[in-house]
Amino acid sequence: MLRKRLFCTACIFLCVLFSSRAQNADSLAVGYERIVFEGAGLAETNAALRAKADCYKQAGRYREASETLARLRLFAMTDEERADVLYQRELCWFLDGDFAQAASMVEEVGDSTEDALLLHALVLAYAGRYNESEIYAARYISWNGPSPRLQELLALYAAAPQPRNQVTAAVLSFFPPLGHFYNGRTGEGLLSGALNLASLGFTVANMVSGYWVTAILGGGIALDQTFMGNRERNAALVALHDRNDPIAFGDKVRDFLLYYRTSTQ
């Protein structure tokens, strides 16, 4: 009983803690927005917007942080300040998991710093743009001169996953279990092939026995479920690979580059 009470007390405390933090971030953000709304000067407006973006970042609301940074008057900043704002925007999109949006900012951010090269390499890897990511990753580990791990990095990118061809997958899905084999699901493909074969066998057996109605209705329904289900499943597997493969490869690139960074510091 005592354990349950302690657990409930801890849960209530954590809920209050995180709720108060979220409310505090919102109230601070509203305060900074009021400064902008009341017509502050350029410097004060930029300072308020950056402070508001920091509130969102601390609360883990990276999308809102990047959108707030987009409102900054860049023309009123120094080149160094502009570069930092653009870098922070790309970083926020990356932390938000919107890799395509983050990748769209790579050229705008530029590659004048070591941190920017690292971020670009990670963003592009997670976005599935492996060739571009490889260039930035190689430049990153060679920032201070030729790297002894360059060949290891190139080997990592040589093993990058290849996107599934949707047309090929669609054609192969007409021939169970070839579509599943193409998507790397051997066991599932064998099961699909067995189910389709069983449905076809049921239909043929009933036709040979003269049970035409059973063959047409029962066999037709079974084939529709197994064959059409096979096609739908293969389309879903292609979409699954397109979504998950870049993330899995991005994790490998992240581990390699971050280990390299800690080992050289």
C-alpha cells in the first residue's frame, strides 16, 4: 500500500512539474510576443523573438521555435548572427523530425562551420539523400586535415539502403510471393504464397467436383482476399521501407559521426 502511495505521489509531482514548465514557457512566449506586438524597434523585436524561440526549444516545441525564428528581421543582423539563426532553424526542424524541411535549408545555412557540416550530414542522411550526406560527412571528419577513418565512412555510405522501385514491387506483387521477397520479407512471402495456392487449389478442386457455386463464390472470395491482400501488403511494405530505411541509416551515420567527434576532442 505504501509503495502505491509513493508511486501516486511521484506521478502527481511529475505531472505538476511538467505542466508548470509548459505553462511557464507559454506565459513567457506570450510576454515576448507582446513586446513585438507593441511595436518595439528592430533590435528589441529580434531579441524578443529569439527569446521566444528559446522558450519553445526548452519546452521541446521545435517546430514552433523554428517558425518563430523565421520571423526575425535578418537584414538587421550581422552575418554571424544571420548564420546562427539559419543554423538554429535547420536544427529545430531536424529535432522536430521534419527531415525534408531541414534538408531544404542546407544550402541557405551554408557550410562555413564544423557544426554546420555535421548537421547537414545528419539531416541529409535522415532525409534519404545519401550522396549529398556523404559529401558533408567526409568534409566534416576532414575538417582538421585528412582523416584515417575516411575509408570506413565511405564503406558505411556504400552500404546505404537502396529505395524500393514501386513499379517493380507492383509487378512482382502479381506473382506471390515474389513481391514479398523483393521487400525482404521471405517468411511472410512464403506464407502469402501458400495462402494464395490454397485458395486457388480450393477453387479448382470445387470446379472439378462440380460445385460451381462454391468454387465461384467461396474460391472467388478467398482469392480476392489473398491475392488482393498480397498486392496491398506489398505496396504498404514499399512505403514502410521508404520511411524506415533512411531513419535506420541516419542512426548509423549519427553514431559514426558523434563517436568520431567525441574521440577527437
